[in-house]
Amino acid sequence: MNKVIIYNNGAGISVVYPAPNARRRIIVSEAVTQQVEEQVTTYVQETDEETGVTTYTPRTQTVSRTVEVTPAVYRDQTDEEFLVMVATQSVPAGVSHQVVDIDAIPQDRTFRNAWKADGDRVVEDVEKAKEVAKDILRAKRAPVMNDLDVQFMRALEEGKPTASITAEKQRLRDITKIVDGVSSLSELKEIAASAVQASR
């Protein structure tokens, strides 16, 4: 199965990857059965209290049972039927969806939260990608800022210069502003990957 289902979840694009082993079998024709009657003999054990002799008395009765004359016939779901079933189970009621080739989904997930549908493809929205890049930078910046705070306090205690530490802290505070002037996804990815690295 080289197809996936996409839909707008209100905040972005959700992608449903159909599980191969979830495909069901469809019944083509029901099994044909019929009722048959047969004689069944059982034996009742009886022991004479005076003589202690045990005898077995046969008792025959007619029983009815169901037998299969022709087995049910099944077939595998077609791709279309399978995708309809998966969409029904996975896509919220009332929300439209599309079936697209799996190759239409970006391989790079750096800006996963910035995906949007564009015809039969999923692309990265640059403006949303900027916000994602800022979030990445903030997350990377936090531990570095904490370390710089420690370095700053230690420098004050030891009477050492703090100008370079202060400058680096300011650079990191302003780092998200770099994103605003970027217009290409490749630049955004490069900034998100390396901009927090110490400059001093």
C-alpha cells in the first residue's frame, strides 16, 4: 500500500498510514446449511440392587443438527474499499480527507507542525515553519542560557570580565529575530540546527 490519508485537524495536517495487516476479507456469499436428523443411541446404566448385576439399556432418539453444505466464499478488500474503511475509522466525522501517494509526504520532519495540503501533496508552510523554528531555537537556547547564567555569577564572584558572557546572552535572546528575515525552508533548517551554537 503506497497510499496515505491526509486531513486538516484544525492545527495542521494529520497523516494516516494504513496498516497492511488491517485489511479485512469481504464475504461474497454466505455458507449454505441445512438441518439433518439422525438417530443417536445412548446407553443407560442400571444396576440391580439385589443381584448387583449391571445392565446397559439402549435408548435411541432423533436429534437435529446443522451441517454446512457449501462453505462461505470470501475475497480480500480492494485498495479502494480498504482506504474507505481506514478513513471511516480514523478521520473525524464531518472532516474531509484526501488519499495521496506516500511519496507526497515530506521525508524531513523538522517542520512537521508546519505541513499543509497543496493539491495532492503535503508541503511546508514557510510562515508556520518560522514559528516552529523559533520553538526549536527556544528549546535549544534554554540550557545554554542557564549555563551562561552560572558562568556569569562565577565570573562576578571571581572578579573576572563578564562582557563576553553578557554579549552571548544578548545574542541568544535575539536569536529568534533572525528567523523573521528568512524566506527559504533550507535556511530555516540551517538556522534551527546550528544558530544556538556558542559564538565565543
